[in-house]
Amino acid sequence: MRVGFRFREWLLIVVVVACACSAKQVQTSGDEKLSFALPDMLGREIRSQDYAGMPVLIMAGSCWCGGCQQDADPLREIAEEYGAKGLAVIRSVSGDNDLAAIDFAKHYRLGFPQILDTNRKFEKKYNPDGWTFLMLADAQGRIAYKANSPVDDDWPKIKRLLDDMLREKPSVKSQVVEGIQYSIATLERTGKTQNAIQRDLFPSIACGQDGKVYVVFTTNRKGSSDIFFSVYDGNNFSDEKPLAATEADEYDGTVVVDADGNAWFAWTSNVEAGKYNIFVTSIQESNQPAEPKRVSIGVDDSMHGRLASDSNNNIWVTFYKWQNMSGMSRDKEIFVRRLSNGQWSKQLQVSPADVPDYEDHSEPAIAGLGDGVIVCWSWDFHQPANYTKQAELPTIFARKVDKDFRMNRATAVSAKDIDVTPAVGIINGQTWCAWDSMQNSYLRRLCMSKAMSPGKIHYLTEPLINVCTPSIAVGKDGKACVVWSQTEDGKKWILAKAEYDPGSNTWTQADIVESQGNPRFCSACFDNKGKLWVAYSVQKEGKRQIAVKQL
């Protein structure tokens, strides 16, 4: 057995409640064939025909599902054992977006493609039940084996099938690009068989009261994943230059400007001992970064750092840490630390400690609230004792942390859909939260609600294939805006925004900000003159670049 009995009981609850899975092998007809064309987490389109002539093992699941996390290690072990013999391995990411998939792949050290099945149509085509779903296709694309919530007996069965399928090594070739084992057919079709094409992603933008604007983003332009930044001085942006650019893996940068005009940056890096941690630095007057400080503490990976400044000009950082459960790394908890008078506080757990360990907490967002902060996050919620019964599945929760590190009770903001990627802002003294909601297992909408007094949910989009990374910008005199990316067909993206109407305490209908170049991963802020700035990643001249627009 891979886990102890008590943990198996917990896992059974997770599987039944969160995934509606039945631990069983699914019957195959022998005539069913693999057919798909989906982007992976790095933007390459992966097609089933790319694997003609080689067997393919596919696992489908989310990034927040406990069973999906448990099965990541066995999948990696299969890939390591049989990859050199000619097996292709793919993980289909059901319902989650790019950054969650990247975090998952980095945490579990998965060196194969993660395809983004954001509305779960690919998974549902082959899988009537739930997660984790495992599927093996032979070299002719015929599906030879399926299993829901694979148990220990499934892996030896798959190995026996693979031993038979791979008696002779397939002639189909593969190649590792940016740490991912791709079919040569994929690389030749996408034109990326040699050096990786520039890919600037995940920008974060912040405006200071002195008129300066700071942009930070993740880029692969030096051959590895690095953090770059640029500064607008009131007239022009500076050249883009490294903030964290070592041989280590650095990504997911974010920025905030305090009341004194100091810019603070956070990012994720595995520069120390191969473990991912959150690092923070500031920019000095010369626009040179100070020595970075590792702020996450623990033996396992920490990811998704986000920053805020309070009314006392203290800097707060929130992030999640992966947890070790019964010998395996799975599930996450949310933490904060505060920088005050040059000293970092102890690490405080924000996600509730009075619930079972299998309750998974991820994707925290943070905003200054007086002399404290408010933290929102996505909680894979299983209705533990003494908590609301009006929510289930990934639900957005919010919690205040005051200057003395006292916390109120975590409050559910959303309800019974799959709700992820929250953003948070304080508007006219009210806390508003935006999030991406999958409402019928296929289509998604962008939603907003007051965080600490949940009531009416505002739907800012019609049902869509995908909604990505909402960002809330708050200016003076109750001025506020939420910006996001969306796609109706899964291919063509647009950037949209909605504005806050303080008179009616509601949000306007969406307007298009950008429709060219498949804009993604936006971030927004208001400058000292009340102008809205938006940063996003756009496809241009065959590569992804960061664009900044003033509206």
C-alpha cells in the first residue's frame, strides 16, 4: 500500500466528495481512439497525431484534487522507467489554468507535457466518472486501458501492457525542450525544435504616487526561466533588465509600491537546495535590486507569493506551502509574513488549522486593510465540522489578519461551483473579490462579490470556454476596475474590463481592452493621476512579449 489506513480513509472522502470518482477500471471497446488538439502549459499545441507510432499514457485531473496529487509521483515514475523505451506521457489538466499547471508540474518534477483541458471537454469525452482518470493508448492510438481513481493494482497492469507494447522500441523520436519531453512531430509543427522562442508571461504592474510605474514578469529569453522588470519614470520605460536571473528556475513575479514610493517584488525560485521558495526584494533609488530575502520557511516547496502594503507602510507577503502527509507531498496551506521596521515577522498560517489535513488551500491573493490585510484563496472545501454547508468543491474564502496577527473566522465568498484564481481589492472601505468560476463542469464565468459580507454575486461574463487571471485595480475616490482575459472558443483571446459604479455599488458591463495577439495574464493599477494601466502578455512577431497600455 502506498499510504496508511487512516490516510486512505481521508483520501476516500476526498475522492468521493470532490471528484465523484469510483475506484474502478473503465471498460474499453477496443475501437475507441485517441483524438485531441490542446495547448500545453508553455503554449505549444499538442495533437494526438503527434504520437502516431508510440504508446501514450494520459492522466487527467485537477491541480487541487488530493487524489490527483497523490497519483503524480506514480505517473512520474512510469515516465522515468518507460520514457527511454518509447512511451509518451501526458498529464491533462482538467479545469485549471496555466500557472496552477506550471506550479503542479514544477512541484512534482514532471518532465512531460501538461495539456490544458480548461473546460474538461477532452476528459469528459473519455471519462464518464471522475478523477484521477488514467488512460493508455497503443501505438495505433487505440485505447487499451482506462481507470478511475487508480489503485495500487492498476500500475502493475499498465506496466504489463507497456512491456508488451514496447517489446520493440518505437522509431518515433522525442526531444527535451525547456525540461519537457516532446514528440519531434510536435516540435517540428510548432517550429521549436532548437532554441525556445521568447515567452514573456505573468506580468505584474504597480503605480507609485511619484508617477513611477513598475512592471515585473517571467521570461525565458536567457534560456532559463527568469524574472525581469522595467520602470516608467513619467516619460519612458527603462530597458527590461534582470531582477532574478540565475541558473535556477525563477518565475511568477509580483510587485507592489508602498506609500514611500519603494517598489517591492516577490517571486518563486528553487535557487536554494533545489526547493521552491518565495523571495522578496526592493528596488533602490538607482533602480538596482537589493539582496533578495527568502521569506518562506519549511522543508517542502512554497509557491504563489503575493504582496500588499498596509496603512502603516508595512509589507505583507502571502504564499502557499505544500505539505507532507503520510510520507507524500500533497495539499497546501496558506501563510503570511510581515516586514515592519526592517524585521520580518514569524510565519503565520492563515488557512484554518482546525480542519483535516486533506483540505487543500491554494492561489492566495492579498490586499492591505487598514493596519492589517485581508487574504483570499481557493479552498478545496469538503464541509468540515463547524463550517458552512452552503459551499463545497473549490470555494473562495477570505480572512482578515490584523496588526497583532489576530484573525477572524474564514468566510466563504463563493458557493458550490469550482472557484479558483481569486483577486482582491478594497473599494470604498468594502472588500471585493473576483474569481474564475466553472459552473457546469464545462463553461466558466468571471464572478465578483463582497468578500466579508457575501451576498449577491455579480457575473461579469457570459459562460465561456475559459476565463483567466482577473486583476483588481483600485484608485482614488472609489474608482476601481477589474481586468481579465477570456476566450469563447479556446483559441482566440481578448482582454476585457469592467468598472465599479460607486453610486449603485455594482459593476458595469464588460468592455474590450485588447483583441489582437491573444492577450493573456493581465495585471492592472491606477496611477497618481487616476489613469488605468494594464500589463499583459501578447503574441507578436512569433513570440510572446509584455505589452503595457494606459487607458
